[in-house]
Amino acid sequence: MSLDKTLNPNAEFSIQTMMLPDVTAEGTLYPTRSRNLTMSADKLVYAPFEVTFLVDEDLGNYKEIYDWIYTQVDSKQDDFRDITLSVLSSANKVNKQIIFHSAHPTSLSSLPFDITTQDIEYVVASVSFEYSYFEIV
């Protein structure tokens, strides 16, 4: 996953888990005497885009998202950006791209640090985004 390179030069994310969000076509309610009918859909509703990613050792990618959330709250101007998710083939080549347009983060998880573990454990974080729509290219 990558963000706008001009605004986020260090924002490369190795995704651990993600689900392509739900898309629902909501119809218009048409009331009748005996029951309400749903007419053909007039708008799409997109569920939030949620991902879990590996945090790099200098916390650079985590800080990019944190700063973005902080800037949204601290600024009087909206800060929407496009997010590009690259889907790789079995040969690790970009097969498809999913572009989330006009996205902004709405939540960023805590970071678990545990020095008592014997095994190497990679630090992961989760982030949720709202967006206008997505397209598969």
C-alpha cells in the first residue's frame, strides 16, 4: 500500500491483513398503503477500509499515519489523499491496483511492545480509512 509520494515520501506499507470493503447499493424507500417498497438503488455506501501493516523499525510508516490524523484535527483544511493498494501475482509482480479516492484515516491502533518474548515478533498496527469510492485498475 502506498500514499501520495509527494506528501508521504516514506509511506510504504507491508500489509499483513486487509479486506476489500463492503459496497452496498441503497435503494429509495417508496411507501405504499400496505407496505414499504424499495425502488432501484440511487447511491452506493462504502464500508471503511481497514488494514493491518508491519511497522518499520524507525516507526516511519506509523508516524506518517499519526501525523496525517493529527493534521486533520489541528488544521482547518481537509486533507484527503488517494491510497493505492497493489495486488501482487504469485511472481511478486503488480497484478492489479485498487485506488481509494479522497481517503483519510479515522483511527490508528496502539503499538504493542513486549521485550519479555523469546521469539522475534514483528510490530504491527491497524488503521481505518474513510474514502469517497474505490476502483480496481
